[in-house]
Amino acid sequence: MTGASHLRLVPSPFPVDGLTRVELTWIEKKVEYWIRFGKEKDEQILDRRRRVLSFTPNSVFAFVRWASNDHGTLISRIDIVRTITPGERYSTLPFVRPGGDILLKMESWPKVERVLQVIDAIESAGIDPSEVSPHHWRHVHNRLTAGQEPRAYTVEQHRAILLRREIES
């Protein structure tokens, strides 16, 4: 065979333990990758600047990435991700293995800051953001992308979501 016609695309293997891993780096004022919310199953410390968090399937977490150089900010991004189960379709995301269902993604500090404010408002209502309906995170993504204000996530909505999950399980 000639050229690339003999090459096959092979999906990245799903971990045997079913966990999604996120590599975090912290080099003060240079590279700061962190989890804003989420319930990790465990943590592996690689060195003083890097660690890996593992999440169980169907967990939701917010992954913030910020990096700069001598000339200013290079990247400012937040992704809210639902971890996947084996066999489920997913999107790839840097530093997240194998990937996940990306519910929200925002770039540029003003938009990232607005998402962080939405998360703060949810927490101030006494709600764990990792338990919020994935549909709400998609709503926030769509509204902010369109330059509009997202609707607030209420305690009543959250109670309804929790009851629905209880009935479905």
C-alpha cells in the first residue's frame, strides 16, 4: 500500500477501571490548571507541580486552564465535563483521559469569569455544582455563547432533578 491509505484510526483505549483522569499542573503565574468543582475518587501526586485526579463514570467537574508568558495570558478556559461510561461516545479534551461529554466550554477571561460567577451563585444557594443537571450547564454554555444572560438554577429545579434521578435509578 502507498500513502496513508493503510493507516487506521484507533480510538484511545478506555481505562480498565472505568475512571476518567485529569492531569493538573500548577506553576505559579505561568500554568495553572485546576478543578473548580467535582468529586474525585482519588488523587495521584506526580511531583510538587503536577497531580492526577480520577473521576468515576457520570461525574461532573469543572476544569479551569490558565497559562501566561512574559507578554500576557495565553489561555483562559473553563470546561464543565461529564465523565463517560465504557462504550459511550465522547469528545477529547487536553489533559483529560480518555475524554468526556463536554457540557460547557468557554474561552477568554471575561466569559470564564462569568461561568465562575454562575458556579458561585449555585453554591451560595446550597447546591453542589457537580449535582446540577447537565442540561443546565448546556443552557449556560448556549446563552453565554450567544451573549445573553443564563437563567438562574433554582433550588426547586434542583429538587426536581434529584427526584427524577431517584425515580430513574
